[in-house]
Amino acid sequence: MTALVFWCGALFELPVAIFLLAKVGVVTPEWLRQQRPYAILVLVTIAALMTPTTDAISLFLLAVPMLLLYELSILMTRLARHRSSTRS
């Protein structure tokens, strides 16, 4: 149970990590949108490994918030890029 809590907490840092990578210039919103199918595959696989049971409901309850956080990180990178372009 503690491993599940740890990984859920670590995955909630996904938007922050991607935002920082966007500020440095490593990722762009366009690149993240292009990589969306691979991100979905990876996030669902991680959710399947994290679930304590083998039912699809637990997988769904973990995968959906992770996918929403990925979409939030795309929005955050767009904001980070917009802010940096207006400052220069």
C-alpha cells in the first residue's frame, strides 16, 4: 500500500517536471502532443504495474488521473513557452 501511495505522489509531480523541462527548452508542447500515443501507452502500463489488483477498474482509476496530468502538463508547457516568448 505504501508503494502505491509513493508512486501516486511521484506521478503528481509530472506536470512540474515537464514544466521545468519546457522552461529549459528540452520539450515543447508540439513534441508532447506528437508523443501522446506513446505517453498513453507508457502511463497505462505504469498504472497496470502500480495497481494492487488485476481488475480493470483499478487500472482505470489510476490511468485516468495520470493521463489528465499529462494533458495538464501540455497546457503548462504552452503557458511557459508563451511567457518566455513575450519576455524576449
